[in-house]
Amino acid sequence: MNADLMRLIDRRLGIPICFALSCVHGLRKIFSKPRFIKNPQKFLFIELSEMGSILLAYSLLKKTKEFFPDAELYFLTFKENRCAVDILDIIPEKNVLTVSSNNFFSFLGTTISTLWKLRRRKISVAVDMELFARFTAILSYLSGAKNRAGYFKYHNEGLYRGNFQTHKVAFNPHLHMVQNLLNLIYAVTSTPEDVPLSKKQVSGKDIIVPKRRIDENARKMILKKLEDENKAIIKAKKIILLNPNASDIVPLRRWPLENYTELAKLLLKHEGAYIVITGVKSERKDVDIICDAVSPKRCINFAGKTTFSELIDLYNITDILITNDSGPVHFSSMTDIKTFAFFGPETPKLYGPLGKNCRVFYSNYACSPCVSAFNHRKSPCNNNKCLKAISVMEVYNEVKKILV
């Protein structure tokens, strides 16, 4: 299903379902007050749509293990995103549950079967990490969890997501998303009478960036894949990755394709520089446009050629990544690669990379950011000038400092 269809379903079905569940929750409270579990044994974390946000949840998962070392952790995400959960190596494989987003019927069927599995596991606490959809809030309630932590809009104009959370957390748009996610577990450990949750300081020490190193066998395998595309790459002095794609949820996040082309031409003027362009299989045609416009001898179309794990390995053996605001911004921070990232419709203050080797380009337009938790990540923008304002020369002048 495409992003707009999911938004439509979430709005048309999500609002009445959230209202109905709120009524059920309200009636149940008349006969029995919600019981706050002091030592929960099973946590369910829900993040469906954004792979990058799964990495940002690493600190939340680690803090949960710190607070509740004996607890069992579960994770629910879309099927295509489970690789991002697995690579964190913190949730047991058998505890990762998935929902299919291929079409409405597979979506409905896998949702029902997943809820059945969750209710049999008797989840203690459901942690809803989403901001942009009502569906995850509904899942948190139907999972059977006695306690439910999630973002509540209070007096804000955000999405209506019902009134059935037992731990209502105030989303703070002035804090990085990692800190907002950490607030979810702090809410579980807070005094329930505090409104809003959580009234605690989030220390920078609580923010952890996971690292993934490459072993020799994986290094040989990813190099072999590159050589199969272009044997001359073994002569490369610097390998530069370009990621001109972004998820379909917010296509406005793409820096213009022609800018990537012009930048590639400038970068290839440096002796020994090779360019590898990544992306999913469906983007190979767009990548071909760049490769055909520059030197094919030193430009490789690698879109759709790697698994997710191999993409991280690629970051480990290459020198520079130039990317739109998307998952690679965050997953590259697991390695030592130098990353240059473009932000515009979204603010780096909220979703900026956590790694120390990253340079963010952001034009600070008055209309930027234009996607947020308050508009379902749906912008009226028809011309992303905030990204077009980031010039090719501005980017090149920063990148060439590493090439010289």
C-alpha cells in the first residue's frame, strides 16, 4: 500500500475505532481502575513505518533492559522493516512480530494473526512509539497489555489517537526524537499522578549509538560484489556513496536528482574517486540517469544490489556517504563513514543523525519544517525550495576537504 492510502485508511477507520476503544476503556474504568504494574515482565514496542526510527529506539530498548533486566522484550513492525530490528541485536528473533503492508487484505490478515499471538503472550506493557498514525495506538490496546505508554496530544492539535493510554506522554517537538522515545520508558517508571508524563530530565548519557563492525569475511563479500560491477574499483583511493532516494512517506525529502548528477561530476574530477549509488531496486532507472550523465567507468549503479545487512557492511568499507534525510542517515552512524545529509521538510533538531561524523545541510527556510506529528507528515508543499536552496558547490566544498 502506498503512503496516502495508509493515511486514508488510518483517518477513516482509525478515528472511529479510537473513539470506540476510548468509550470501552472509560466504561471499564467505572468498574475497575487501571492497575499500574510495578514490575512488568513483558514489553511490546511498536514502530511500524520508519526504519530510521527503529535505530533511534535503541536507547529506549537499552534503558528498558536497565530498568527491568528480567523483562522479555517484543517488537512489532512492518515485515519489510524487521531487518532493522534484527541488526540492533537486542530483541530475540522469535520476539519480532511483523505486519504485511503489501495490500489491504494481507495487512488485515497479518494484523489479526499478530494480535492473536500477542494476546497469548500476555504482554504487560505496550509502548507505542508512533506519532503519525492511529493504527499503532489501536494495536497497543488490542494487544491485551494492561499498561499502555504512548504520546497523547493533551491540548495540542495533533492526531486524535483516543484516550485509552494508561501512561500518557507529552510529545516535545523541541527535543530530539531519541529523548522523546526515552520519555516513554521514563513514563512507565514515573508516578502515575504526574501530568503530563514524564517529569524527568533526559541525560545525554542515556543516548547510545549502536556500532556494527565488519568482519573479514563480510568485507571480502561486499568488495566482491563491487568488483562484479566494476573491477577497476580495487584501484579506488576514495569510495563515495550517493543515496538520492527517500521513503515514499515524505518524498519531499529528496534533494534534486540533477544536483546529485552535478555533484557526482565534480567529485569524479578527483583522481582515484569512485562513486557508488545505492537505493532500492525500483530506483535503478533514476540511478541510471546519474550514471549515464557522468563517467560510467567510475560510477556504479548499486541500487537493489545489497541486502540491508550488506548495506551496513558497505558503509564500513567506504569513505563518504551523501544522502537525503532517510534511514541511511541513521544507520550510517553505526559505522565510521563520513556522512553528509540534506534536511528541509523535516528538522535535524528532531531527527538529526546521532553520529559524530555527520555534517547536516539545512537552509532554515521560514516554512521548514513542514511535516510533523501535528499534520500526519502530510505537507501542502508543491516545491521543496528548502532543499533546492542547498547548492551543489556548498556541498562539494565540504566534501572535497576529505578528498584533498
